[in-house]
Amino acid sequence: MRALPLGGSEAAADDSAGAGTATSSPEPGALASQGEPLPLTWLADALRDAGLVVHETSGWTTRLGPGVFEPGGVLLHHTAVLATPSDPHPSLDLVVAGDTDRPGPLCHVLVDRNGECWVVAAGRASHAGRADTSGPMPEGDGDAVYVGIEVEYAATTQDPTQYATSVQKSTAIVAAATIVARLGRDQRHVRAHRETSPAAAIDPYNWDMVSIRDSVRQALERTG
């Protein structure tokens, strides 16, 4: 996600796969929407319909950061935080609430170490920053146009290096395909953070984006 680890603890979320909203109270970054529903209120149901295990964080359907959000693509990240099967989502609190330097939400979906999805926000999130042109996606305010998927693994912050698991990759691919299909876009609109911010980002570490986009294409073809 960033050069520095996200950190965080384990709260603010539902602990049952496929359940409704979490039992904890709304966190910072959970802002009530006004008027029309936020752009991604369909997200949890769409991911669940695609066969993924989905958890919904409390208040996600009204959670957004300030600014324009007109999503047209998906941006893939890693959290740079060590995760294990017994502690699969150590960054969850932080991606929901943010911190004093960067208020949440910090992504839209967190893919945990067990390959399960935690839906974080239906509105704008702070994850992309200023983006370079990448494929068909434009230069400019990346947070305005990208849906952010964070994959929970440490990458180069851990010795030995911690890589994403095959289950995490396949989950991220299905999630990305589901999102771009719903947005009326294709696999070209799935980008890596290191492709839009090459001077500052390495994430998602060790992912061949040509292969990832081809897998997204295949997922889109399977689902029509």
C-alpha cells in the first residue's frame, strides 16, 4: 500500500463470513451520505455473488472520504503488514479509520491472509493519490477514479519476504473482475499501484500485471 506498514489491530468488523454489518459502533471515517446512495453500495453483494467469502465492516455503505468519486477502474495494493492465518487482517482497523495523518477509509476491499474479503467503504477512499496515466486510466486524482483493493501481506518489510498466497491472488482477481464488470469496464482498467505511482510504490509486490490482467480477462469471459 505505502512504503511504511499500515499496522493496526483487529476490531471494527464482523467475524462471520457472509453476515451483515458488524456489531461494533461506527468508526472515524464513517460519514453519513446525503441524497443518493454512494457509488459502491452493491459491492458486498456483488463479491458474494461471485463466490467470495465476504465480511461487511460496520457502516461501510455510508463510509467515504471528502472529494469526487466517479470510479472507472481498480487499483491493486499490498498492505506491507505481516499477516498469518491466525491473524489474517492486522490492517483492518487502519484501512477503516485511518490515522491522524490520513483519515480513513484507506481502501474499499481488504483481502485478508485467508483470502476472505472485508468490505470497507462505498465512497471515495484515500489509497491512490496523484496517479500517472496507466493503460486507459487517466492521469490525475487517483482516489476519484479507482476502487482500491488491499491485499494483506508484508512483502519486503518482512525477512524472509512474505508473498501473497495463491488464494489471495485468485480472490483479488475475482474481486477486480467483478468490480470492473459492474463499472462497465474490462481488464485493462485493473492497474497496480506501482504502475500509477512508479516513483513511490512497489505494490502489489511480485505480481506480474500482464498475467493478472489476463486472469481478470478470463474471469470476465467466464461470467459473461
